[in-house]
Amino acid sequence: MAVDVLTFGLNHVSAPVSVRERVSFPLDVVKPALDGLRSAFGASVKEAAILSTCNRTEIYCAAEPQVQEHLPSWLAEFNRVEAGSLQPHLYQYHQNDAVRHAFRVASGLDSMVLGEPQILGQMKDAVRAAEQAGALGTLLHQLFQRTFSVAKEVRSQTAIGTHSVSMAAAAVRLAERVLGDLSESNVLFIGAGEMIELCATHFSATKPKGMVVANRTLERADTLATRFMAKSMKLSDIPDKLAEFDVIVSCTASTLPILGLGMVERVTKVRRHRPMVMIDLAVPRDIETEVGRLADVYLYSVDDLGRMVQSGTDARRAAVVQAEAIIETRVQGFMHWMQSREIVPAILDIQQAADLVRESELERARRALARGESPELVLEQLAHGLTQKYMHGPLAALNRSETEERQQLMALLPRLLPRVDRRR
């Protein structure tokens, strides 16, 4: 059965963070999920990869077409979520549309921050994870290699990445909107990944009073803190130290909240109700949503920051048309490659049949030479034998054909027959 390229999932446009966090895949869950996916569908799913970020969860498959209608149920069951609650937020693409979607995602055209570059690295991580899980084959490998190439082309030939208002920059603006000048503020970063590193870079530029990095692994916290002349601490120290901080930025891979309502409520009393800005960039969320109801806490989610950065995208929208044109051309190129693969078995069959004819006629010619027959006569018989056998199939099909089929064959024959340069 034919194999399609399929993509399905949800993102920041189709689903709020409260839905996205329920179907996110931490890195250590990706391999079991890919194993489970292939186990559930058997040979119907040939290849698969999972892209899971704070803004999207998407599954890319090389699979038989009928798989498409059952993928949403698998996603809900694997994450122990009611399928009906996911269905309104899911999108599905196949063939051209799936390829186009992959190209747009990697190029930053489908991001919360138009043109942001982080998604390309996240996509490469997803491909690496799929390779390590043994879930990647020729088709998806080719798709993703072309995806990375298209993303590079879009970024180098258009202005899609210029004037970017990043999530990290938006986090600083939100903190300044509440607290004003941050030079007297203490900032706590929870986590030590790429997003926290970006945020630390932007907050460092405001010259805050102090910065601390908290992480489950103290060594990683130390490494990041050293870059920004900050301090480090373990996650387990947060309850005792939280009251010291005016700004908290959190982005970890934890599946459970790190900061709960009870903890933060006690901290606000210790702080004598001085305002705190909490920015939760994690999916699933690191900070319980109820924390936002406290009078002195200003809690912002990744979606809140996304709405803020939209205002900075106007300067890049003109580049979108150019980027879409590049992507459309590359989609057609990939689909042509896919269609070419479909005729490979037929080409191999033709070549094998031709080889059998060649070997048969060569063996006959060798026997004739061994009997002492004239080489010139043997060559003449070899050429005649090859010609007759190669022409037998087309001529027989033409003779057996009826009117309409014959017209089709007559139109095709000039394109199938070899051309000879008579000037030689």
C-alpha cells in the first residue's frame, strides 16, 4: 500500500497552554512514545518523529493513509486525556500540506514569534531523538534534511528574522512594566536550558541587583550562572530563598508544578506584599495557575508573552510572501522526489528483464563463437536477437490493443523508443 507523509498535532494557535501541557512529550518520554506509536499501528506506520516544544506538539509519520483518522485517539490515550477534549484543537495534514507545514515550522513562519530561530534547533533535536529510537527511515530523513535546507534558505534570502521581538525580550518588558527599573531587583531563573539562557542574557543587560540560577543539577546551574556573574542553587533550596526575589522566570522539563499556591502565598506574607513578577515559560507549566490570583503576584504564561510579541512582527510580515514562495517551490521539489520513488520498483523490474535478455543473447553469441562461426555474423545475430526481444513486448501490446488504448500507445511510443544520431 502507498505511504503518505502525515502530520498532526496542536500548537499555540489551535490550543491554549492548558491543553498543550497535557500532551507535551518530555525528552525522556519521546522514545517510549515512538515505540508505543509503532507498536499500536504495526507496519502501517513506517517511520515517525515527535516535535514537542512549549508552543506545539506534532507527530510526523510516513504511514499508510488510513492511519490518519486513528492518530488523534492514540495521542489522547497515550497521554491519558479525554479524546473529545483534544479534538477541537487538533490539525492534520498529509502529502503536500504536511511537507509545506514542516517547511513553515522550521522557517519560523508558524511560530508564536514570527521568524524566531529556536524552533529549527528544536526540530533537529526531534529528528535526532527519532534516529536514536530507530524510528527514522529514508522518507522522513529526506523530508527533514530538505526542511533544514529550506529553513536556512528562507533565513538567508529573506528578512524574516530581522527586528525579532523574542520571548526573552518580552519577559524583560513585562517585568519592567510592573517593577519599573530593574536595577534594584533580584531575579531567579529556574532551569538551565536554552530559553533560560536567552532570558538571562536579556535580564543581565538591565543590570539587576542580583541573579540566581536554580536547577535540579547544580553543575548545570553553576555553568550558566558563571557566564552572567550570577549565583546558583539547587531546586530544593527554593522554598527557603524564594522571598528574596522580585522576578522569577521558570522553564524546566518538570511534569509537575515547581511553585505551588501554598508556597507562594507564604512568601508574599514574608515579603510584606511587595509585588512579584512570575514568568512561566514551561509547558507543562512550572507554576500553579492559582498563584496568579494572589493580589501581589503578577503571573504570566508563555501565551501571555506570545500575545505581547505579536505587536513586534509587522516589520517582518513583508518577508513572509517571499518566504512562502521559496517554500512552495521546495514543496513541489520534494513531492517530485516522492513520486520518483514510487516508480523505482518498476524501473528495477525493467532493468532486470533487460539484463536477462542481454545475458541470454550473450550466451548464445559465446556458443556460436566457440563453434567457430564468423564473428561478424555472430555480432549481426546478437544485434538482431536483442532488437527482436526488446521490441516484442511493445509490438505485441500494440497489436492486441483496441482503438482508445492504441491511440494512447501510439502517443507514448515515440517517447519510449531510443533515439539514434544518424550523423555518426
